[in-house]
Amino acid sequence: MFQIPCPDFSLADTLECGQTFRWRRLPTGGYAGWIEGRTVKVRQEGSALLVESLDSSLTPGRVARYFALDLNLAAILASIDVDAQAHDAIARHRGLRVLRQDPWECLASFICSSYNNIARIQGMIERLCRAYGVSVGFNGYQGYTFPTAEVVAVASERELRALGLGFRAGYLRSTARLIAEGRFALEPLRGVRYAEAKAALLHCEGVGDKVADCVALFGLEQYEAFPIDLWIARAMRYYFRRQKMTPKRLHDFAAKHFGAYAGYAQQYLYHYVRNLRRGTQDSRLKTQVKSSVLGLVS
DNA sequence: CGCCAGGTGCTGA
DNA sequence: TCAGCACATGGC
């Protein structure tokens, strides 16, 4: 057990904003999950992060890196605090940080995310880990590591479908083989320009615009990436009340409007609009707030 | 019990 | 370039 300083940080917003699928909230208020393949429990006490792991190789430095605590969040948020909606999102979820996740786990997870809901994505990934990962026990918590691309690559599509992956089974298998056979490498994409990283990701089957941006942002430190899903498209109606906007035009706008950390803006907006429904008790007010933000009220 | 979900690939204009 | 469509599934 050790603790590290975490100024300007919200563990709950960071782990529950939909960027990661393998953390579970504990009755104690903390979370159990994984960092760089090590199982771990974390809990926030003010501006300190309490970390519990049996694996001594999980150093404070690795944990701080995973949670991106080295980045100057105040500066990032100042750069994207450029309109009223972004301002509200930041005010509501301040401390949310974009994690530095393992790019392969990120890629596989978001291939599974297409045309799907978060609850089921979590279940699918859990079954994938149970079937192909390595069992690890720790202090009353037991789980399975995320399987390597090499292991997933040798699974049959039928076996993957049996885990409930549906039509994504073929995509995942195809992409796993690409990596396992050395025809595609993720790690080098961390150091190249955003456009180049995205173009490379698009060669994977099951990876389109949205998934490529998620992997670039959550796994490759490409903070310009701006994943556009259904919820963000709704949020963007705030800027374009009635115009028809293609995803390409939304991307161009986001890049110009939010700048180098557009990905942070995306994540704050995504978390913000999704939580508007549970934000207030009064359902009438709730509907008003939601409609207003989504640009549905004339 | 219908509706919906962090979309993608394919086809045809 | 872009609209239209099929694709599997289970949580809510």
C-alpha cells in the first residue's frame, strides 16, 4: 500500500466516464481494476490516491503515469474552456483525466464497443478475459488479465461469438491476427502525428473513424483525437442548431474550436451529456435541461 | 417487451 | 462523397 499526490483529480469521473471498461466500484468507495497488467485497488482521499497491490512492480510512477497525473490539467482545461457548454461540463466533472491505457486492450475493447452499450461491452470484455486471460488473485479480489493479441488470434470466430461478441467476433480476430503476425504495430503510433496514427489504425478491420479516434486518444496519447459517437453528435447540436453536419465537418470544427486537446473536450462533453438524465430529481426540469443542451428547443 | 447502444463495411447512386 | 442497409445481443 502506498499513496501518491493527485492534485486536480477526480477518480470517480475518470473511471466512470466510459473511457475504460475493466474497473469496478467497491462497496468501500474505491475501485478495483488493472494498471499495466497488474490487478490493483485504488481509493481517493482528497488530493491523495491510495493504491493497494501485492505486485511490487506496480510503482507509484506507473500509477501516476496511468492516471496522467503528470499533465497540467488546469492548463489543458483552460485551453478547451471556450464556450458555455464546455464550461459547464468542466465545472461539473473537473478532475476527469484521459487515462494512458494499453493500446491493444483499448483497440480490442473499442472494436467490441461498436453499435453496443457500455454495460454489455463490459460483460463481453469480462468474458473475453475469463476465457483467454490469466487468472490472478489478490486480497479477496480475483480476476483475469486481458488476453494478448497472440492468444486472441488463435481463437476461432465461432469461439469468440460464443462469448457474445456477435458480428464483432470476426473483426476482433482479424485485427488480433494483424498484430500477432507482426503486420501491424501499435506502440510506434504513440510518437507520430495524429493524422498518421489514425490512418494506420483504420487499416484494422472493425476500426472506423470513431474507434480509431478512441484508440488514438485513450491508448496513444493523441490528444487531438475527437471520437464522434451518438452522444457527442447530440452534444454538437449545441453549436449547430439546425444545420446538417457530417462527421467530417464536425471533426474540422472540433479541431479548430478546441485545439490541441480536443480529445479532453470530447471526453468532458461525452460524460456531461450522458449524465444530464440522472443529474436532477425533477424529471420535468431534467427534460428541459437535456433538450436545451441538445438543441432541441427552439 | 420493444427500444437502444461510445459503428463499421458494403453497395449503389 | 454520401445515403441506405445489414449486422447480433442483452440491459433497461
